[in-house]
Amino acid sequence: MELLTAALLLIIVGVFLMALSMLITALKREEEGGESKTEAGGVVLIGPVPIVFGTSQRIAQLTLILAILLTALALLLFTLPLLR
């Protein structure tokens, strides 16, 4: 039961941090009064095949690198119990 509580707590903290980040960004934008450029990207993994998309080439490359790192981390965490 402690694991479930920790997972729910991490989810709540993550949502809070995202909301706080959006609020800080909105307040900074109002203070500066200027235009800002927003970039976004993402990865969809269908099995071992990544589908990468982004608003610019730089963001797409960054997203692909992050996806590779997170996939490697997930594989490591899944295989750790097998190594014991």
C-alpha cells in the first residue's frame, strides 16, 4: 500500500509543478510584454519504432534523444530484478 501512496503523491506533485510552471511562464510573459516563440515536440513509440514530431528540427532531435535515454532507463529498470 505504501507504493501506491508514493505513486499517487508523485503524480500530484508532478501536476502541481506543471501548473506552477505554466503560471510562472504566463506572469513572465506579461511582465516582458513582448512576443515569445513556443516550440513543442513529442514521440510516439509503437513497439520499437519511434515516431518523432516537432515544430522545428532542433526540438525533434532533442525529443528523439530524450526518448532514447528514457527507453534505455526503462530497460535498465526492468532488467535490474533479473540480475539479482
